[in-house]
Amino acid sequence: MKVSGFNEAVALAIARDPAYKPEGYDFLRESLEATLKRRSKSKQKASHGGHVSAGELLEGFRHQALKDFGPMAPLVLEHWGIRSCADIGQMVFLLVEAGAFGRTENDSVEDFEVGYDFHEAFVAPFLPVSKLTGSSSQTIVP
């Protein structure tokens, strides 16, 4: 099914599965656009022309969320219903079904399930070093 615009595709996706908020879909599109822009700046050759793999999109999504929301990323994503890479894949394939995104015959929603752990991606970068290493020793500064 081909839709006339992205907002219409989002409305169709939400009608099919209301788990994700429109803002999450907008952010997903922004992440895709930023991923394509970074790819063109780094002059990477895509194996499928303009096609972005699940791994590339997940990395672009992570990068964009950290850039835009910093330590608030987990809360923002949770508010939009996005709790894992599998959720991102579900959103992508809802947009594919609505006609907003394309796919190759080799793409599958399962490609997103092997992504990263959200805690490691969005919380760990902002934890103090002692929390990352498990060290309980504290340095007291006079």
C-alpha cells in the first residue's frame, strides 16, 4: 500500500499497532535521514545503493538519541514506547507495510533483534566510571 505522506503512514502504523507514539516514528525517520547523511559524508559505499541495513539504522538511531537527548534518552524512548531494538524493527516494518519505507527481500524484522542492549547503549555512557567498573571505592576530595 502506498501512502501520500509520512504522517499518513504513521497513522496507519499506529492504527495497526498503537504501542508506539507518533513522535517515535518522527525520530526514527530523522535517525534514518541522519544515518544516510553521515554515510554520504564519510563516502561509504552501500552494498544496496541507498538501502540502510538494520545494523546501520540501529547505530544511527543510537547515535541520534544520544546526541539529541543525552542522559534523558532512555526516558524519552520509553515514553514513546521504544524499549528495545526489537521495537525499532517493529516500527520499521509497520512503516514498510504502510508504504513509507522500502525493504529488500533479505530484510526481516528479526534483523533488529540482534541489536544492542538499551541499558548499555543509553544509560552506561553516562554512569560514573566507578559504576562501570564495579569499584565501590570512593575518593574524597578535601
